[in-house]
Amino acid sequence: MPVNADRRQLLLALVPEGFPVTKQWLSKQTPDLDRHAVDNLLKSKQLLALAPGVYVRPGTHLTWQGVVSSLQNIFRRDLSVGGLTALELAGFAHYLPLSRQRTIHLYGKDPLPAWLSATLPGFQFARHNRLGSLGATGLVNREYDTQERALIDIDVPGQRPAAWPFTMSSPERAYLEVLMDVPDAISFEHANQLLQGMTTLSPRRMEQLLRKCTSVKVRRLFYWMAERQAYPWFKKLPDPETFDELGLGSGNRVLVRGGRLDPKYRITVPEELWTPPARTIDKSAS
């Protein structure tokens, strides 16, 4: 095991800035970082423990993006950034409510690690189940830049990259994820305001998602919301009844008690947002 300056260079070459890592991950990178070596690094404070078995470099600056990228790439957790957080990253932050504590919305089947909430006290992490029928459709890989572009002059097998994959939902998928929580955690008004700013969604990507989406509630809510905006991309979407045998399902869905039933999409909506269907003009009579 290298000592002193060599040991520090080894850690700089392997451990990304702002990334929590595990003892198992370190030992897989090089045989020089076995359990005994990691214990010595902790004693000499060349590694700091966030939690039992979870470490960071001294002086590292933790960000929620770096921690989430670490969960995806190092801890191999099935968690991706979605919903309101993905919309914020896509530039729709001005349609999100302001609060002192910021919530990061993650979607996937794996639980959040117990140490996560204490690592970044200004953030709250919320895990949601995915729209299971979507699979990986609408997930995109961006790069999280660790801000360490300088090459380190040391030959280390598996030397880390300067940028890491960062998996998140596209705006089209993120909006459907938002609709999953209407009206329990997200209001009709908030969902409506979000869509008002989404003037350039891709009708092709949205159609792919809607065809895979088997949630009758989400399908109905999306078409009800989108029809109110009448953007050009909405006019390019097919009739939902042509998607498959499910279409928009059958029967009425009570989403708001005491609300108004929309006869076209058969969902109850808040009275203040309900608008009557447009009248059809018989041009042959004119």
C-alpha cells in the first residue's frame, strides 16, 4: 500500500469529488485499498466516514446531484431523478413553489439509504414508485461534472472519469410522474401551471410514453390538462382511444370530492378549473 503523498494521490485518482463511496467499491478499484488500508486511511483522516461503510474525501463539497449520481453509479441503486425535480432541472423552476427545505424527488424500486437525510440537511429526499409500465422509456442520461478535469499523474487501474452518468426523467416523463400525485400531494392548480410553461414538449416522445402508460388516471388527467392549453404539440397526439384496448378506461373517476365531472374525460375536477365543452358548429347549416 502506498504511503503519505502516494496514498493521497491514489485517493484523488479514485474517489470522485463530492461522491460518497463504500468500502466494497474502494476494494474493487485496486487491491491496495483492502479493509486494513481503508481503516488506516480513516485513522489518518485521509478518508472521512459519513456513516458506517460510507466515506468521502476530506474537504469534499457534497451536492445533491453528486450524492444522487453516487447512488446510481457507485451504490448501484435503482433510483432516478424525476417528477418536480426533473422539471426544475429542465428549466421549469419558476413554476415550482418556494420553500426553505428543498425536496429532491427520486423514482425507483430501491429504498433510500438511512444516511442520506443527515448528509445534506438542507434537502429532503422523497422516493416514489415508478409508473411501472413505462420501463426505461423517457429516461435520459446526462453527465454530472465533478469539476475535476485535470489529469492526475498516477497509473491507477479503473481511474475514475471526470464526469459521471446522471439518470433523470425527460420533461415528458416527468410531467406524467407529477400527475401520479394529483390531487393527493400535488394540486390540480399546480399541475395546470406547470403545463402552461411546457410549450415545446415532443409529441413523439409523449405519444411513446402515453402508449406505454397503463394508468387510466394519468392518461385522463394528461389529456384533460393538455387540451386546456391547446399547444401545437397537443394537436399532433392521437386520440387516446386508439392507443390500445384500454384507451381511457371505463366509468367515472372521482379525483376531487365535490368537484365538477368533466363529461369527456370522465374525471371530477375542481369547480374553478372546469370549463364547459366547446360547442360544435354545424358548418353545413351556414
